[in-house]
Amino acid sequence: MDKNEILFNHQTNVAPLGIIAMNGTQELSSEINDYLVEWYNQGGIDADSFLIETDCPRFSSGDGKALIKSTVRGDDLFIICDVGNYNVKYNMFGSQNSMSPDDHYQDLKRIIQAAGGKAHRINLVMPILYGGRQHRRNYRESLDCAVALQELQAMGVSNIITFDAHDPRVQNAIPLMGFDNVIPTYQVLKKMFTDIPNINVDKDHFMIVSPDEGAINRNMYYASVLGIDLGMFYKRRDYSIVVNGRNPIVAHEYLGNSVDGKDIFVADDIISSGESMLEVAAELKKRNARKIYAYATYPLFTNGLQVFDEAYKNGIINGVFGTNLTYRTPDLLQREWYHDVDCAKYIAYFIASLNHDLSISAIIDPHEKIQTLLRKTGNLK
């Protein structure tokens, strides 16, 4: 979408814009707000900031509450919530606790309660979908994500914007509510061409590989827009035992054309422990792949960074791309092998478009922008 389409006349927006940054999203929300203030000022709306001051304090017993410190009556309210930010702490019985996804979700519901139904509309920007990894039922299991979505709908939320949902079919739980699942393909490719300027993206030198069958769709899109080959691994599991709630992986089996001498790009939604991604990289190296670049929308690294430091040192992996849609540790941001993809402007486009009831099709499918990028970098065949 061209920026000029975002420079609106103040009479065309649905309602006055308001943004609430939940705990742990202040940095990202501030960047989004800066873009919106610039665009709206050019469009005739005089605003210093769209951010609304809020607080979610805790009592010493651990109970919490939410407070909105200015009116939201009649506002088109956008709440930005990162349920994956474990760096937010609170005191409970004299001890510091890291906020879990459950804690963030409860604070989100408190903020919606505090709005008291006065907002014109409530929209939720939740990059990591709460409960998204528990998206389907096997045997006697909970359906956390589906229940949360229905609960938010019942509380009056009109639209949810999420990024790279583990399984976007979970939106079937709320068929009458707006649900947009966004994959920042253009932002990732732009960062890759910026940080690795001499990379050659053609069928003879480059290839996309899906780390498993669950990630095939996102990798298929990369392969399609770049016009190159796609391979995939599938995880052979031992279904006779359960370890930490999952059937352990026995082996990664490869399907596809030869990766011999080619640079490889592997995309997934989350790097959690990172074991799976590194096993895939090692298997690709055994097949004589040249350089291997991994991407995950959410670079969590729950088991630390040491194994990736070793893999980078030993030439198993040459770079990892991740977004600023969730918390990244200062140590991660300082790593030579890590490339941080900025998505603040992308979210700002979404908020501005929804606030003016404009189509977001061009934002969700950035095919033309990717073609322009490939043309500029000399990679359009």
C-alpha cells in the first residue's frame, strides 16, 4: 500500500483513534505511534500522540486490576498486547514473578473491562496469539485459544490482528468476528537483502526448505514469490511414548530436490528451544548445503543462545532472522548471527487502514512490493 493512501482527511476515519500499550509493548507501541502521528498530522489531524496512559498494578497478594487514565468514550481503540513477554515482572508475597501468557491475558481482559463499553470499537493487536500452540484437541485436552477468542468476542472485541498464527484455522471459533492473520514476508525479505546484499536468489543458487509439514504453507509462499524450488522435512515421531506432553522426534526425513551447493532459507513461526531448527540445519549440511539462514516470527530461544552460538561458530547456521513482535533479550540483539526485522510500520498501516475502514488486502498480500524489491536488488528473473 502506498503511503499516500494513509494520509487521510480527518472526516474519513471511523472514530477518533486511541492506542493502549499493554505491559511489555511500550517500545513497539511507541514506534507505531510515531508513524501514525506523522501520517495523521499530514492528513489534517493535529495530534501529539494517540497513546492512552494505563496501568495494571498488582496487590502484594498477586491480585491485579486495570486503570485507564483518560477517557476512551467514542474512540476507535486499538490494544497492543504481547502475551509472550516474560521480561515483565510483578511482586507477589515478597517475590518477583515473571508474567506468563496467562497473566498478560488476564490484564488484557481487565483493560477491556476498564473501558466499560464506552469505546466506539475495540480492536486487538496480539502478535503472538494467546494459547495459539494449543489450537486443537487430541483426546481429553483443553482448547485454550478457541475459548479465549470466544471470550474476547463476548467482551466486545471487534477485530483481532495476529501474526503468523500457529494454526490460523482457529479463527473458525469466531466466524462472526474480524480476524486477520498476517505474515511479514516483505519485511523479512527486505531485511535479508539489506543485511546480505550479495545473496543470489535464483533456482541455481537458492532454495526454500520447510522445517516440517506444519510450516509448509508459509515456506510455499516464499518459494512462490521468489520463483525457486521448495523442499521439506517431516518429523518422524515415536508415538509410543510422551515426553513433556509431546511425542519425541526420532528423525527428520527430507523430501525434495538436491540442496547441494545452494543457500537455504528455512522459515517457521517460533524458535522455542531451537533444537528442531538446528537439527534441520545439520541435516541440510549433511546434504552439502552451502549457507543456511533460519527465520522465525517469534525468536523466543527458551533454552538460551549458547547452542546457536556454537552452531554459528561451527558453520551449521549462518544467520537467524526474527521480528520485533515479541520480547527479545539484549543478548540476542547483540549477537552477530541475529537479524532483527522491524514490523512497527507494518502494524501502523493496519491500524490506519482499519481506522478508516479501508481494504487491507494489499497489506496482507504484498506480492507487488516483493516484486519491486526483487527488481531493485537484481533478483527478479
